[in-house]
Amino acid sequence: MSNIVRGTMLLTGATFLSKFLGMIYVIPFNGLVGETGVTLFSLAYTPYSILISISTIGVPLAVSKFVSKYNALNDYETGMRMFKAGIMLMAVTGFLAFLALFFSAELLASFMITNETKGDIAVADVTMVIRMVSFALLIIPSMSIVRGFFQGHQSMGPTAVSQVIEQIVRIGFILISAFIVLKVVGGSTVTAVGFATFAAFIGAFASAIVLFLYWRKRKKNIQKQIQQQSFTYDISIKELFPELFRYAGPFILVGIAIPLYHLVDQFTMERALTAIGQKELFDTAYAAINFNGHKLVIIPVTIATGMSLAIIPALTKTFTQENYPLLYQQINQALQIVLVLVVPAVVGLSTLSDEAYGALFGGMDKLETTGTLLGWYAPVALFFALYTVSANILQGIEQQQFAVISLSAGVLIKVLFNIQLIHTFGPKGAIFGTALAAATAVILNLWRIKSAIDFSFRQTFKRFLLICIFSVFMVIVIVITKAIFATFLDYEASRSAAVVMLTTGVALGGAVYLWFSYESTLLERVLGDRVRFLDRLFRR
């Protein structure tokens, strides 16, 4: 059991480190290529993210499950056959995904960008960066199968190490190539962003080398296990694949929900802003919402959902055993972990949106636009977190098919209302569209959980109200702090002053929220013994 816990912690830590690095590099990258470059980079990554999810369709997790299952039955050969078949399948789907993205790049770009009026980003620029990022699809799907195979052998190290190495190499290549193109060679921003998107391929290649070294090291031991087994289940690949896809299918939904919302923005936002005479805001607004802003808000979501999803395997087991009192308790805890961590994070980020954007990404002269957009976008992160957790709860209670309906409803609402909302509210309309879509998907998921197992949200709702009250206290402290600092610090014009204000606001606001939630025993009730370290901090 300790190996499983250690492995899960290792994997969670590696995922968080990768996400954190993915947020930090945006600061120097933004300084190098500017808002136009960041927007161009983001336009290429969204369709790529969707195709990565579709081309892998949760198969690595399914392979992990199959290998683990047959290893437990001492049938290592069947797991190996599935591994080899999975690699072939992923090589084919990866190649097809590469061809689809590479050759449809110009068509996609023409839908995203209109050249009716002169803008900073042209269709040819978007076409080029999409084609550059598409090469990563040749490696990543097959590589993810290898990770799944190792996880099936209860070995999380290869996945964790390769994941971090991939991110470090990718970020290193992004920053070094952009610096050389712009500062040494004197090239264009478009060329720099082209190399930056190609970094996905370089990072994937580095990760593949790490996994190959692990494979070469462990191959003998795996072959030895196969040779020593006394029997094998005579299951053909044709029989294994249908079950594999049935298990893997629902995983794609959680993975592509946010990229789908971003894709709708890519196809509608520039045209809608052009129609109302605000095309000049597109680069700034899109970068502020779907790249820089999203990188910020997704950090608390990653931490909260990581802790919350750790409960899901136990929840699945409890549901199978029909132990409903314990099942209700586990669902309550999974939802409350998200609320207790994400609500104060997004409320605080909204209150300090100008300071956060200015401190991390600069552009103090545009904070009236960028900071305001971040302030509106931050609360949407709560819906992202709740969707991820509620979709996984549905899977735990054998209702995963409903996630298709809820996501489809959310995307449909985004498609139907996005342009009209942008016409009415300008760039903020895109945020309102995403909020409306994500909230719809969450409400439908929660309704299904309630109706499927007669679940009551009363306890979660009461604690949510308490979290909101403590968050209000936190906001009051932050607002007072900002008012005091404004008398001697011009944090709306100076980046260094914004850093000071952000650091102070986060420290004081966070301390107030922690104190109230600790003293009221809210933290202990939701997070359990994990909060015992706070005894030393708040001990009377």
C-alpha cells in the first residue's frame, strides 16, 4: 500500500511541477514575444491539445488498468501483447492526427482570423505555427502508452521523470529559441513563435529518450516474468480492444472540455470584435483570457482537483459495495476540497487581478483591459474544477455516459451565445460565454449525481456558505491593504510596486482566510489530518 501512495504522490508532484513550470515560463516568454506572440502561440496550441486528447482517448490509463489487472493474475504475456498493440494503435492515430492538423492548418487559420481590416496576426502566420506544433503528434500518443504500461506495473517513476524532463526541455527550447530569433538574429515574432510551438516536438522527443532508457533497464525483468508464468489467457486483441475503448472513452471528455471552450473563442472572438469595431483589442484580450490569465487560474484548480480526485478510486469501490453512507461522505469530501481551496483562490485573484497581471506579465499601460479581464475570468476556474471532479464522480458511480450530455450542452451554449455576448459586452463576453457553458455542464453533472444515487448537497452547500463568508472577510482585508498602500505606492503604474502589493495582499488575505477556516474547524472537517501542521501556526 505504501508503494501505491508513494507512487501517487510522486505522480501528483510531477504533474504539479509541470503545471507550475508551465505557468512560470509565460512571464519571460511574454516579455520576449509580447501579447501578439502569446496570442499566436495560443491559437496553435488549442487545436493541438484537442487532437492530442482525441488521438490518445484515454488509452494510456486503460492500458495501465489492463496491465495491472493481468499482472495481478500472473499473466504478464497478455499485458505485453496489449502494450505492443497499443503502441501500434497510437502510432497510427498519432500519424493520422498529425496529417489532419498539418493539412487543415490553413483552413483552421482562415476560420480564426479575418483579414477584413489590418491586424497584427495574419492567416499565414497562424497556419505556420499550427503546422509547427503538429509534429509533436507523431511522438506523444505512442509515448503515452509506454507511460501507461509502466504505471500498470505500479512504477510511477518513469512517468513522473519523463513528464518533468519533457516540460523542462520544452520550456528551455521555447525561451532559448525565442531569444536567439528575436535578440541575436533579429528575426520576426512570427518566426520566434513558430520555433516555440515546435518545442512541443523537442520536449516529446526528450521524454521518449527517458522512457526508452527506463525500458532498456527493465526489459530483462519483464521478459523474465513472462518466461516464468505457467499459463496465459487466450484473449485475442480484437476482443481486448472493444473493452479498452469502452473504458477509455469518458476520459477524453474531461481532457478536452476547456480546449473546446477556447476553440470556440478562436473561431468567434476575432470576428465578433471586428464586427463591433474593436479588432485592435483582440491580441491583448485573447492573450489576457485564454493564455496568460488561464495559466494563472489553472494553478489552484490543479492542486484542488489533484487532492479531490485521489478520493475517486475509493469512491468507486464504495459504490460497488453499495455502502451508500460512506459513498455520500466521500462525494461530499471530494466536492468540498475543491470549494475550500478554489473559492478563496479565485476571489483573491479577482480582487488582486490588476496587481497579479501587472506583476507577472507587465504591460502596466493596458491593465485597465488585461487586469479587468483577469478579474472576470478568475471565478470561471471554480466551474472548471467542479466539472473535472463531478465528471469523475459520475464515472465512479457508473454514470460516465452522462458526461457526454453535460459537456455537449455546455459547448452548445458557448457556440450559440458567444458571438452575441461579445457583441454586447466586448471581450468580457467571451468570458461570460465560457462561464455560462461551464456552469451549465457542472449543474447538469450535479443534478445527475443527485438523481442517480439520491444524494443530498445540504452539507456541501452549508460549508460553501461558510467558505463564502470567510472569503468576504479576506476581501475586506485585501481592499483595506490596497487603500493603505495606494497612499505611498503607485502599484498601478510600477511593476515592482505591483509585486509588493500582490505579495502583501496574498499573504494577509490568505492568512485571514486560513485563520477563520482553521478556528471554525472547517479545514479539519474537509481536509482531515492534512491541516495538523497549522497547529504550530495558530496555536493559542
